[in-house]
Amino acid sequence: MIPFLVLLALAASVLGPAIVYRRSLAVLLLTAGPIRFTADVATVKSAAISTVTTISADTTDPSTPYEVPRGAQDVSFAFEVSLNTGYVADTNYFKGYILGCDTPDGTFVRIPGLATGQLTTAGEVIPTAANAQGLTLPRFLKVEWDETGTMTSFTAVCRIRFNLPGGAGRQYAADYVGG
């Protein structure tokens, strides 16, 4: 195959420089196509999916379940604790669990690997590197706050964080929840 510059020089000597230049430019533009500047940028999303204030006993957040967007990657849950009165290690404490279900009104169950340790004001992010492998999330999520012993007061938020490469990936369909 003859290199393009050799062909360009040969054509210029025969046809004249002006004609060859215009034709070469046209060939380059037609073969290269339009120039597009695209980047696969992941949009980082975060949303509070459960907030508790001074509760006692085991409580599953009664609010509407959170729907995980299609295409969500690198999902994690941050439990942020701002008040933890009455905490005594292994006696009085709260833990957080992520519950999941494939329908918004079905039976939500605990997802293995998505449980915190005893929550202190330091908070916690799950899953960890040790328990994230092979973890598959159902479409709808809720948070369960599990009390052991008797806490005086406890205030916390659970946030979901994830990457969405290329947008949300949802399509509307009548009588169909979500994407």
C-alpha cells in the first residue's frame, strides 16, 4: 500500500497543487467523518434513603423504597451518625442493614454483606472490599435500623452513592415502575 503523502506528491506533480489540495482535504474529511469530542464520564450520585431520629427498637424505614437506577455501578451505603447517646459497646448499640426486593410492595429481606457493625458517631460505609465481591442488588431498597439494648437517643442518615455512566438509562413505559 502506498503511503498517503507519496500519493499526494505524485498527484500534485500531475494535476497542480491547488486541485490536489482541495481534493485531498475533501477525501480526508469524508473518510475521517465528523469530529466528535465525547468522554465516558461517570456521574456520581448520592441520595439519602433513610433518616432516623431518636428511635428505639428494630425499625424498617416505612418510607417509599429507593429504586436503584439501571446501570448504577460501584454502589455503596454511607451510614452517617450525628447523635449516639447511651452507646455501650456490645450492650447498647444500633446496627444498619440494607433490605432489598424486586418489587416496591413485596417482602423486603436483608441482603447478605450489607450490614454495619455497631454504629458510632464515626459512621460506616458498606460494602467493604472484603464483602463486595459478587454482590448483586435487587431493584428496590430499604434500610433497617436494629437496636440491641436500650439507647437513649440515636440520629443517623443512610446515603446511597453510585456512579451512572452515560446517564440514568431509564425509559418510560405505561404501568411500569421505573426503568
